[in-house]
Amino acid sequence: MLLDTASLYFRAYFGVPDSVKAPDGTPVNAVRGLLDFIDRLVKDHRPEHLVACMDADWRPQWRVDLIPTYKAHRVAEEHEGAPDAEEVPDTLAPQVPVIEEVLDAIGIARVGVAGYEADDVIGTFTTRSAGPVDIVTGDRDLYQLVDDERGIRVLYPLKGVGTLQLTDEAVLREKYGVDGRGYADLALLRGDPSDGLPGVAGIGEKTAAKLLAEFGDLAGIMAAVDDPRAKLTPSQRKRLTEARPYVAVAPKVVRVADDVPLPDVDTALPRAPRDPAALEALAHRWGLGGSLQRLLTTLAR
């Protein structure tokens, strides 16, 4: 089981009231909410291995070099001129280091790699895995990894993590008309304002799905642009021709990396805390109470 950790702690932050606080009054709603999420996921799905995948670089420069608008609208204004910092709610940012310390003390594998997003870490673990993989994320970008043959699904939270959409190829075909391999091409053509991806003007989700059904993949669509016999409307041909510079670089931006240099980590789900003393101190300092205790009890079982 691979966790898109930031996606989950953002959901925890907005789903758990900020009245959930440490003894000193600091909000810990994201910390406790994430612990509750992991507890529920382990109880419901019983993974043997679990990795909390992190954004060591939420906006890698190599992606920005290809598409400068990539996530540009999310850059916090006060950090202009400095390395890009993501705009994060004031009371969430201080909770992230606490989350990291707690996961480390429990012994849950936590992996982020410089120059890469959590999506890329997830993509590489997925590529290397010999067995089935469940990816837990609220980010549809990772639908591109769904592969029935290899047992790779995306568990997409609809309400907390108690109600998940188990996303396999049948779900993708029903919702989008593509399989996992086709989803990245669909997203590239359609664009994604939340990631600053412009897409191809005039080509929305349904048109993108029709073009992919007709021509197979992005390469097939672009080959059709040069074929006067291909079934493209004059408008589509014109739009795709104008979008050639974008289409040339976008695949590397949109597709998750599968060759991240992952560290050597023990991904086995721990039965007992790796550092009980540190965990006890963190529990006391941040008032983690029942959320931590429930997870420890679940892990021990």
C-alpha cells in the first residue's frame, strides 16, 4: 500500500476540526486525522507493506523547465525570488514535521526523494513491485498507474478513507473511456487547471476520449494530424497543429516518473513502534491520544 501522504493529510486537515489541539493549544487535526486514516486503511485492507510517500519537491524544476505554468498558481507569494514554497494553510504547515516524526517513531516507511514529487516515488515503487499494489490518493493523476493485469488499483477517498472508490480499469473506462495507460494522454489533452497544465485548446475530456478511442494514443493522434485521410475535423486538426510545442514536452510533465533512485527502506508494516521512547514523548507533547493508540493496537494485531 502506497500513501500519497500530502493528499491524505490535506484531507485530514480539512476534515477534522481545528479544535483538535495539543496541550499547548497548537492544532493537531492533520496529525490525528492522518493517524486515524492509516488505522482505518490497515484495518480494512490489511497490507503487508506500507509506504508513506512524500513530496521532497512538490514542483520539480525539470517539470517547470518544460511547462513554466506547472503549479505556478500554487506558489506562495511571500516566497517569490526564493525556492518555490507551496501555499499551505498557516495551521497545517507546522503539523507536517510532526507527522514525519510520528511516522518515523512508529516505524512506518516514509520516502521522499530530492527533485521528485510523491507521485514519482509512487510510480517507481509501483513499477518495481512484483505483487498487487493499492495506491491511496485523492489525486486523479495517479489513475495513469491503474493496471488490472498487475493488480494495481487506486483507492480514491470519497468520504474520509472509510468510503473509497476502488478504481480499476473498468471504473476508468466507465468514467473516462480510457484505461490506465490512456489516462495520462487524456489528462494531457484535456489540461488540468489545478496543476497549471493548459491542455489543447478546444479539446475537453469527452473529445480527448473520442480521439484516443479512434487513434489509440497521443502518438496516433499526432500522426493523424499529418494524415489528410484521418477523421479529424478541420478545427481539431488546427488546434492540435497549434499545440505541437506543448504536446512535445507535456508527456514528460504529466506522466509520473518510474526511475526515481529510491533509498533502501524496510517497507514491512511494523508490529511494534521502532522508537517507543520518542513516540511516547511525541504523544505527550502533541496530545495524540486515542488516534495514536488505536493505530498501535491495530498494528499489534
